[in-house]
Amino acid sequence: MRRLGVLLLTLLGLTTAVAAPAAADEPLLAATPPMGISWSRGWNQCPRIDDAKVRAAVDMLVSTGLKDAGYTYVNIAGCWALPTRAADGSLRPDTAKYPDLPGLIAYVHANGLKFGLYSGTGAQVCGRAMPGSRDHEEQDAQTFAAWGVDYLAYDTCGGENGVGAAAKKMSDALKSTGRPILLAMIDTMGNNYRQWEWAPGAGAHTWQLASDLPEPLTSVMQAVDKQPSLAGLTGPGGWSDPGYLNFSFLDPAPRRTQFSLWALLNAPLIPNESFPLDTIANRDVIAVDQDWSGTPGRKVRDLSDGEVWAKPMSDGSVAVLLLNRGSYARTIPFDLAESGVAAAPAYRVRDLWAGTELTSTGTLRASVPALSSVFFRAWPGQPSAADPLVTLGVQLPEGFLAGQPVDGTVTLTNDGDTPITDARYAITVPAGWQLDGDAQVDVPRVSPGSTVTREITLRPTAAPAAKLTVGASGGYTSALGTRTAAGSGEAPLVTAPPAGTTTYLSTRPWLYSENGSGPVERGTVANGRAMSIGGVGYQPNSGVGVHAPSVIRLYPGGACKTFSVQFGVDDVSSPQATVTFRVLGDGRELYATGIVRPGAKAQKLTVPVTGVRQLAIAVDDGGDGSAGEYADWISPSVTC
């Protein structure tokens, strides 16, 4: 079967500038994505912040080096003003918390930093904690300028229509003061104002693509999946903001992953509430964020729960994030040729979180734990000696059966341009499993560009857990000395659907999924849209939405008799879309269509699957490219 992994989006070419250029004698405000710290860019936590905490944060930025790393803005959110305006209509600081707000701002400036305040497009801000700036834009702008404010977080949470015009009114008012004040449009309550469509024209310097993001990485990624492509929407003078950087409860791995994604997207780096130095102080990652090559980073490969994100850099290098958003550890490889970086016999590679310098002949590879990532930057050429990129990986089946042995492999791969020698690693298996053969493996030599594979078989000795984890760790010798490597692989316990039932595949766990653009979606298509074929809409959760080329593998386990489905090209597709649908059982093609085009009614299909242990449903492009080719599997089910 034709390989379904494709390069989704080219990373070459410049995007259109999104902000009007500054006059020749004016510096461009927000020439790079703004950086700073904030306390609740909304309203709900702001009562905890006061003058003393802000001053302590200023001292922290200076003493830790965050200021020198680029964290310029110190922003406070709502609750800084009294609930009512003065008799002349002006905003009044809450002196219980900020006894001398202009003095606090002067303290920020004296330390070489900038100060930000919060307001909104409504008559009151979120939570009704203080007045918003509706009908007071000019007055408030003059007040902010007189105090020395440098940044205004402007919330659309007033709930009223016309937020674009309101933003433009405030932008004009800020400009009329003569003080450069950055205007950041936010949307705390998720009113779906689609800020990217109007905020650049309204004079904003940043704009949110999503409202408050929940902190678990899985929820953050679901929000990122639904965001628009940033091509043409971001650049010097105007930056798209994917959402808050909330780090309060995240473990280091997921918060570093989110920080890496924000850097790839050229997003503002303004962590909210919590400021973990082990994450936000990484200057290698900050450098990716602050570099504008003409295009933001994008997802270039979607392999089930493994993803590859890449961003071309202005110096000819490329930043690459190997992201595992799933629940199981996996090894993720990526061919640098797919990133658009210049061809070279060898590449300098830097692991941006480990801080190690490596070499590769063209492949980036890493064993990536669940809900984690590895962030590389690669340059064509090798200016100095460095260790080869070496990966110890464990590959297991996409699922295993209770009571059955499990076969897998452990691979030691040298993607560098110099050999490694005297490798020795140990294989570890969990309780309830026994490894055939010796758990210790010796590998005398691994040549550049080579892999040495050890086949393994595990046999159960007890009732299995829901997940099987196999690890490998050890050491080797490179030209620069003794080094270590470790990796792991995981597989879930799978079961067949119950006998005598009809089971909808949108509700079952999948062994594997691969998609041409974005993730495979349960119940929706094209980043959350309702499925529709030939003008007929379908209820949410009734099926699976994909983008060609796509494949989904499932496990009926030989227990089912038929597979039934309706299928067709979704109405959101390009008018030129051409796709084919296929059903495969244990690698054998059971059904295939000819070319299917948009506008055709959904077709019904029932295929015998007696004895089929692994079922795959695939959508291929029609041979003319896959741009805008969305397809739906409506109510796919197996009868057992």
C-alpha cells in the first residue's frame, strides 16, 4: 500500500506582513513577539496581586537574568482600579493594593522594564471588577500615557457586538497620545470573536486565537488543532497569540512542550501566574520565538499521536519539534529534507532543552515519552566536532492481547557522521512479563547512518496491566568520549468488541491513525466543523472526519462479521477534491472505490469481515494532490 505520510505544508516562501509599517522615523512597535510576565490576563485571580508582589517580580526578572533574556513587560490584570470612575470620568487606582501606581510604574521603568495594564471594550471588564473603556477610550488612553503605561491588554469580554470598531477606537486613541503603547487584544471568556480577522486592521499588535487555555497538554493541543493557519496572520508589528501560557500545575515535560510550540509559532511569550525558570529562561528556545524568517512554524507530519512541527529560521537553520501528544512512549523520526532546509552531507544539531551539540547526516530521531517532546535546531554543515545523534528505541506492536506473547525490537541507531563503539545496553520489562534471551545486549560498532536491531519476545507470566512498557538504557563510546542513551516503547492491551453487538468505531480506541492535515476527528471534520456530504448534515459524534491521505487501524480481533458505513467527500472540501475510499482486512484490500468528488450523496457500504483481526479504513487522494480534500466516514460500525 502506498505510504500515507506526506509533507502537509511547505515551509518555504514569505508571508505577507500583517501590520502597517511604521513611519521612517518611528521604531516598529512589537517588531518581535512581545515577552513579559502577567498575573491573570483575565480577572478571577487578580485580587492576589498588589504593589509589593509586582515590585518583587521586577526584582526577580532582573536578578534571574530573565530581563536580559528578553522579558520586558510586567503586566497586571483587572482589579487594579476602583469599581467606579471619578467625577470627571477618569479611572482611579485601587489605593488599597496600589497606593502609588505611577510610582510603581516608575520603579518598573527604573529597572529597564515596561509596564502593562488591563482594560476592556465593554463598560465593565470581566467579572465587573472595574470599569472598561467603552466611551472613555480617549480619556483612558491619555491617562495611561500620562502614567507611563507601555502595554494595554484589551479584553473583548464585555459581551457586546462591534468589538472590532471598539478596538480600532482604542488603538487610535493610544496612537494620538504620542506614547508607544502596545495593544494586545484578548478574549477571556471565549466569545469566538475571530480576532485574527479584524484585529490587525484595527491596529492591534497581538491578538488571541483562543481564550483561556486549560492547562493539561491534551486540552492545549485540542485548542491548537482548531486554530487557523498562521500564514499571513503574523509577523513584525502584529503577532498571533495562541492563548495563555499557564504553567501553574504542569510537569516540566508538558510545559516545555507548550513553550516550544509557542516559540515555533512566533507567539508572545507572556507566562501567566507562574514563572518556572527551568522553562521560560531557556535562551535557545527564546531565540526560536524571536527569529522571524518570514513564516511561522507549522505541523509538517501527523503520525497518529506522534507529530513533527518545523520552522525555518532566518540563518538557514530549521527548528524541529518531535511531539508525542499520546499516552504511550514512541520513537519519532523525521527526514530533514522535508523541512526545506538546504541539503548537506552533515548537519549541526542542537538539542534545545538538553543543551547538547550533535551531528546528523539528515535524520532527526528521538525516543519521546508520553505527553512530551524533543526540540532540535539543525544547521546545514558541521563547523566543529560533535557527538553523533544516537537513539536507543523500543518498538512494540500497536496493541497486544491478554495471554499472548508480544514481539518487538530494540534499535540502536547512529544518525551521525562518525561511528560509535562498545555499546552495551540492558532491556527492562515490567512485572508479569519474561524476556526471551539475555536482557543485556553488546554492540561492538554502529557505523554512521546505520541501525543495529535486537528482536525481542516477551511472554506473560501473570494477568497483564492495561499498558506494556519496555525500556532500554546503556552507554557507548563516541570520538568525544563515553555517552549514555535510553529509550522506551509502550503498547496498550486490546480487546475485541463484545459478541452479539454492533459497535461504532468512533467510540472505540484505535490502534493507529494517520491524517493528511491535522488529526483524525471523532464526530467532526476540518478542525471541529459539522460533517456534511452532498448537502446533508450529520449529527455530531456520528462518524469520523479525515483529510486525505488518511488511514485508521482498528482491532475487531476476528470476532466480527460485517463492517458497515456511509462515506463521501465532505462539503467543506475544495471543489476540485478527488479522493478514493478503501477498506482493508489484515492488509488485504476488501473494498475500494473509484474517484469520489464533492457534491455526491453519501454512499452506503457493508463489507464482510469474518476472521479479520485488524481492520483498516483509508482515504487516498485521487492522484492530483490532497489540498482541501476532506472526507467523512458516517456511522462506521462492526457487527459481531
